[in-house]
Amino acid sequence: MLSNRHIIEMSDLTPDDIMLILDTAESFKEVNERRIKKLPTLRGRTVVNLFLEPSTRTRTSFELAAKRLSADGINFSASTSATVKGESLVDTAETLSAMACDLVIIRHKYAGAPRMLADHMDAHIINGGDGMHQHPTQALLDLFTMREKLGRLEGLTVGIVGDISHSRVAGSLIPALRMVGARPIVVAPPTLLPARPDVLGAEVATSLDDVLPELDVAYMLRIQMERAEGMPFPSVREYANLFGMNSARLAKMPPHAIVMHPGPMNRGVEISSHVADSPRSVVLDQVNAGVAVRMAAMYLLLGGDASGTAA
Ligand code: CP
């Protein structure tokens, strides 16, 4: 069991909760490698995917996670829900509540939408990404991948590079790293940092080249042109030159260091195709971990214990 009913932001979890989720996900990863990838664990439970913003990885992996645990899954998108007819989020929450759903995963363009849902429903809520706020299951799958690839979390130095000010991924990953004893360094031009970078809880650097030799992980963020106001750097080419991960920069990192990206990637901007497709990139391992980690989060929120992770 987890210590909170919801996973909306990293502060809903304790360090022990994080380790429980990662350890449980290891069992589910083994299930996902079997020919028959299904457990009866959540039979009879109802899981709603309420994705009111586009998603490939998060939506699909939550859908797969629900199916592999034998839950009844219902999928809403912005175009198929009554929100297109102007229904408020509170009315949507009360409607889903009346149907006795057990767990709702919500992605929404507004920060705070998952908390609002939690305030108006009895169901457990998982935040699948809210505006520029948080994306906690992304941070959990990132921790899972780091631990799997590097053998530990405590003491790792992780450079989170790029669009810090618009990134909900950074919003969850920075506190998650601190909770497990890792050292986050945010690396960005001042125009892609918040006005008060000191409140991030991470060291701040404005030169990627300077920090590369220290890094165990270079975590490249997507440049979010859809959230940026105006052009936060002179040109995409200049951004790639100064902050993009390429072969020359990869060579400046320690030989064991890995490159991560939450996806979707802007190839040629924050990461070159050569690096993205290289053995040092663990981008597809992150996607793979996403299913197991989301199975673990669902399972533990709905009251599972260790006996349900194998069959
Ligand atoms: N990383 C991530 O959240 O990807 P999607 O937008 O495809 O879900």
C-alpha cells in the first residue's frame, strides 16, 4: 500500500513509496516479458483514462497496464468526452464518480486539474501530466530506468537539460531525484529557466559543455514551442549548437553515462538522431519501463500487496 490515495505530485509519495513502486514494477516487468502478459489482479476494478491533451506514451502505457492487470479500462479523449460541449471538469468528475470508477488517470493542459478531480471524486487519481506542473509517473519510470541501467540511484548526478521553465517532467523529476539521494543539475539558457531558479531545488548551470564530464545521466528535455511565448532563443540551430546532445558531447561524458529523453523527441534540436539511436540512449527502455511502472502504481493504489505481482 502507498501512503496516499492519489499520485498527483511527487510530494504525494515518500521515499519508501518510491522504492515500493520501483520494486513492484520489477515484478511486473518480468510479467511483461512472458508470452501471456496478463494477471487477474485488478479484475472487477474500473480504470478511466481521461486524456484531454495529446499523448502517445503515457496514454498507451496506462491502457496496456490496465489490460495486463485485467481491469476494465475506459478511454476518453478530448474529442470523445463531453468537454467539447463545454462540460466543466467538476461535472465530468461528478459524472465519473456516479459511475463508481475506481481509478482515474488524467492528463490536462491546466496545472491543478488532477487535484480538482480528486476533490470531487471518491476514485484514486493519477496525474498523467498537468500543464507545466508535474508528471509523476514519468519521473518514476525514469528512476526505474536509471536504477536498471546504472545499478543505483543514490549519488547519481543527473543533468536535466533544456526547457526547464515549461517542463512538467522536470517539475517531477527534480524532487524525485532528491528524494532518492541523487543530485539534479538543471542546464539551460536563462530564458528557459524560471524567474527564481533557486526555488527548483537543483543546482543550476548555463553551459552544458561544462557539466558533461560530471554526469551519470544527461536527461534531454523536449523544446516545447507550443508552450513558449515568443522565441526563447535566437534560432533552433543555435539552441542545438549550445544545448543539443550530439556525438561530440556524448564523448565528453563518462563512458558509463547514459542519455535519456521523455519523448516525443525533436531530433536535430535537443538530441541528434545519431545519439538518439545509439546504444548510450535508453529512450526505448524508458518507454518499456513505463508499462511496468504504471502497472505498479495502479496496483499499489488499488490496495495490492506482493502476492498479486506474480501468477
Ligand atoms: N513522455 C510523455 O509524456 O509522452 P506522451 O506525451 O507521448 O505521453
